[in-house]
Amino acid sequence: MPTILAAETTQAADATGVFALSWLLIALPLLGAAVLLLGGRRTDKFGHLLGTAMPFAAFVIGVVQFVAMLGRDPENRTFSQHLYTWLPVGSFQVDAGLLVDQLSMCFVLLITGVGTLIHIYSIGYMEHDPDRRRFFGYLNLFIAAMLLLVLADSYLLLYVGWEGVGLASYLLIGFWSYVPEYAAAAKKAFVANRVGDFGLSIAIMIMFAQFGSVSFDGVFAGADGASEGALTAIGLMLLLAACGKSAQFPLQSWLGDAMAGPTPVSALIHAATMVTAGVYLIVRSAPVFNGAPDAQLVVVIVGAITLIFGAIVGTAKDDIKKALAASTMSQIGYMMLAAGLGPIGYAFAIFHLLTHGFFKAGMFLGAGSVMHGMNNQVEMRRFGGISSVMKITWITFGLGWLAIIGVPPFSGFWSKDKIIEAAFVGEGWRPWVFGGAALIGAGVTAFYMTRLFLMTFHGERRWTDDVHPHESPKIMTIPLMVLAIGSAALGLILGPTNALVHWLEPVTGAHGEEAPVLSVPVLTGLTLLLIAVGVAWAYSLYVRQPVPEVAPAGSVLTRAARRDLYQDAVNESLLMRPGQYLTRFLVWFDNRVVDGAVNGLAALLGGTSGRFRRLQTGFVRSYALSMFLGAALLVGAMLLVRL
């Protein structure tokens, strides 16, 4: 027995030693960003190598910690690292600390692993850009901020990472800011995210007012005895934050324009990391939402609306990157829907998040590879027949396509179908509405992703005379291969065994085992049937018929989808124009009322004093006469009093 205890003590000490390095996960990419951004042109020659080495080193640390976690009992896999006392202000005491547990470890491996592959890809993609070193500095800054977001042990420190991600995304989206429309896209993303950030700041204030703490432990402990109204308010504000960062309805309009940044930015920010931050926030806040069923319901509604919204927009986009952006919006909608379902859906939301990180990052990078070979063209109506000259890109993109539409046994089949099954759990109208939305989304996803795949790689060649398609260099195709393997195999590893569900249970709570209103075989059959219909419909339109080089007018819905279902027009009408009128009124009120009152008082005093100044003549006789008249008046008054 003493030998066993000694072995266990040694193992625990070793594991603690490994987890004590958690701060390096953030410090390494942050160091890379500092060197590349502050070092200037002197780091141009090695900047891309240093920028790639930093997230790779963080990935190695993450893998070592993951292995150490596997050696521990499930209930003993959480490690907290106190860094320093951050804000000792009266009763407001906040320490800076890191939390490494099963949930944060999923994100650490995704961010650093996929992030490293995107850095490697960027070495080739940005090879001829004179500011490549600065680009890698921004990438490192983003990785560091995202890791701080998912490793923070309090909502306030999470907020720092949240804002850091917003800053880095602004810099990356507007990397080519000398193009006015790219600069405008970066500002649009920044402003939309600020709206969501307002929600997170309000949520933190309510937490402190209710629980006297903003740490996860303090908030979750207080949530057990808190009123449902307070938890609902916190939950809705957290949802507002998630909508801004994850491009969910009604704050989704920035995502399509954000494709202005270099394609690796789209893969890193809009596929594998930033847009998933909202899902992380909801799942991390599970104890809050579990006590606020109304807030949970709103999360499910937002997810259902967004997954349909994004899917419809994706059916009409001819820009390959914007079509993938609409797809991202829709897939994050699936994750939000699952997260809103509570314990039965938390693990499935993270499962789909992980598989999506692989197949969507692979497809974004595949789109960049196509652009690299097509003279930076993005219009799919000018593609076609590329599979014959870019075979590696075609195969790897094809595996991602099969994964996202949910063809068995690829990853999307295991993760998205689980969300559909969970959506059909419940009583009354909810399973039919939300489950039906998830089913319809699966069919539309199959249509628009097949449309994208066929228009790009198959059919007749519609190339312009100035392009000569060719396969990308190995520095770009090797990351595509690795991501394609993840697209094909990750679902098989995590799906049939329910390994991820069991892994996350200590954080998200016991997974519900309720049966859906339709049996699982029936739901699987319906999903595959809708997928087959979507694929066949796209094939009949974009292979069996010639693809016109100019998009036809189309139906009313098609025209609306091309304009993102008028989301910009709605935002302009409901937010921007009223904001302009409010600003103009406030300016008028300030000039005419506030400044008018101050200026009027000043004019009154100035005019009065000017008139009184006329009495000051400077003649002694005038002053003597005034004194005499005053004395006479005084004597007269005294005589009247005596009488």
C-alpha cells in the first residue's frame, strides 16, 4: 500500500509540474507577437519561422498536458494556476489565474494544432507579401488572445482575452487596409463585436452585484441559490456577447465582409477559433444557463434561426470565400442550438465545434489554394474543371465536403447528426420546430456545399485567359492533407465511443439520456435522404446543365440571399439611421439648449455689465454729485422714519 501511495503522489506531482507550465501556452505566442511587431524589419528574414514555431511549441505543451490528464481520474483532471493578485480594490478582489480542465484542453489542442497548420500554410501563401512578418505577428497575437480567453479562470480575465481577440481580428481582417473596402470590412467586424462585448461587460457587472465575485468558482457556486430572474439576465447578456463574436442572429452581418482578409485569416478566425468563442462562453457558463430555462430557450431560437439563415445565404453566393463564410455562420448555429439544449447538448456542441474546426479550416485553406492557382480569383462561375490540375486540393477539399454534409463515416455525420437527434428530444412543439430546423438545415447544407464543390472542381472549364491553374506548393498542401485526415477520422475516433461526452461530463454535467420523439434510425434515414436530395439537386443544376458565367436574375429568395437576406439594410434601418438621427438631435440639443443656456447667461451678464460701465465716466464732479444725491436720499429717508 505505501508503494502505491508513493506512486500516486509522484504521478500527481509530475502532472502538477506539467500543468504549472500552462502560462507558457499564452506567453509563447505573445512573445512571438512582441518580437515580430516590435522588432521591425530586422525580423523579416526569420519572422515567419519564429511565428510558426511559437504556436507549435504551445501545441507540444498542450499535448503533454493532455497525456497527463489521461493519466488522472476523471474527477481529478482540473488544474488551477494562480498567477498574481490582479485587482485588489476593496471588496472587488480579482486574481489572474488559469484554469486547465477537460473543456479548455479541447480548445487548447484545437487552437494550437490547427493554428500551427495555418501558420505553416501561410508561409507559402504570404511568401511574396512584403509585410509577411507583420502578418505572422498578428497571427501570434490572435493565438495568444484566444488561448487567454479559453484558459482564464474568471469572467473578467476572459474578457481581456475576448477583447484581445477582437483587436487581433480587426488587424487581420484589415491587413490589406490600403484597399478601402477591406478597411471598411475590418471596421464593420470591430463595431459588431463591440455590441456583443457590451453584453459581456453588463453580465460581469450583474455577476459581481449578485455573487460578489466574477471568478468561475464564485459565480457557479452562487448560481445554485440565485433567483431565476438574475440568472436569466446574466444568460441573455452572455448570449448577446456570443452573438457578436460567433456571428449569430442578429449580429451576423460582419462575417461575410470579413473575408476581405488573407485566406489563412478566414481559416483561423472564421473556422477554427474566434467564431467558436461564443459557443465556448455558453458551454462554460452551463451552471448559469441550467438555472435559466428562458435564456436557454432564447439560445436555441438564435441557433435555429442562424443555421437556416446562413444556409439560405450560402445557396446564392458565387464568391467561394463568402459561400464558406455563410456555411460557417450556419454550422455555428448548429452548435449554439445544441448548447441551448442544456446537458443533453453541451458535449455535442463541442463535438461539432472540433470536427468543424478541421473540415472548415481545410476548406478555407483549399479555397486559398484554388485562388493561388487561379490568379486570386474568387468567382466560382469562372472556375470549373480544376480537379484535373489541382488533384491534392480537390481530394482534400472533397473530404471536407463529405464531412460537412454529413456523409457516413466522415466527421460531420457523427457530430451534426447527434445535434439533430438532441434537437428532437423534448415535449410539445419544441422538438418538432427545432428538430425540423436542424433537419432542413442538413438538406440545404448538402445543396449549397455540393454546389460550391461542383462549380469549383467539376463541370466545364470557365477560366479566363489570364489564369493557368496549377497545384500549390507542398508547404501549402501538407496542411491540407493533415486537416483532411482530421475531417475523415476525427468523428470515427470520438463518435461511436462517446469518448468526448464522457470526457466533458465533469465540466458540463451528466449527459442526458432522453430519447428523441422519432427513433434514431428514422432520424438518420431522414437526414441521409435530405442530404441525397440536396446533392442530387445541386448535381442536376451545376453539372448536367452549363453554368452561366453571369448569374441569372433568379427568384425573389435568390436575389434576397445574394444580398445576405437584407441584413445590412435591416441594420441600417433599425440601428444606423436611428443612431444618426439621435446623434444629430444630441448635437442640436448640445448646441442650442446646453451651450445656448450657457452662452445666453454669458451674454446677459456681458450686456448688463456693459450698460453699467457707462456710469463710470472718470469725472470727479460726476462722482461728487452722485455722493451728494445719495447722501440727500439717505437723510430724506431718515427724516421720513422719524415722522
